[in-house]
Amino acid sequence: MDLFEEDKRLTLKPVRAFSDLLLKAFANGSCTCIRCSETNGSQEGYEYLHTFEIDGVVLNRRFAISSYSDVRGALSKAWQAYFKTELPEDGPADMEAISVLVQGEASRRLRPMLYAADVVRDIEDVPHFSAGMF
């Protein structure tokens, strides 16, 4: 494959759907939910963050479309379409392999979303899939 040629697997429907999910899972600006409004945006004590800063842009997580099952399911379908293998249920997460599934703006949102949705957690500073572990 030519260095400048786009990988045709990136146009597969499940791969595009995963990329779209990453883009839609965050909205512009800080979270305006009641909880965040009452604390003036302080997220102290939150188990799951509502507001993120990604590349200097403040975004808020859209929980309704970014649950563990939403993100894990979309990643699993994209992985299977792209690599023709099953996504591991647990164990070390190959973040480099996962990152080839997305490009552009979606790639900057990949890591924050995988961690925010609890699809991936660090164990001894190594990313692991969290299914069946916690």
C-alpha cells in the first residue's frame, strides 16, 4: 500500500460508526447538568468526569450515547470488521492497534472516551480492557 493511500478498511461501516460515536460522544463546552451547575463545574468526587479538555478544547460527555456498552460494542464491531478477529474481552489493550481504527478529530477523542466509558483502565500503568476484571 502506498504511504499516502488511505486504508480502505477505514471506510467499512462499523469502523465509520465507531469513529462517528467518538465524535458525537462529546459536545462543545462544559457540562451544564444540575450537578455540575450546583458545583460551578467542580468535578471533585465524581466517579465519571462530565467535562474534558482535549487539545485545549472544552467538551462535555454525552452520557446517553457513551456508556460502556455503547463504546465497547462499537469498538468490538469496528475491530472485527478491520482486523477480522474478536476484540479481547480482557487483558492488555493494544492502544496502538485500536488507534488505527480512527483518524483526524476522532483519534484525539479515542483515549479519553475509552477511559471515560470504563472500556479501558490502567493496571500498573498499562492499559487493560476492563470487562470481567472490576
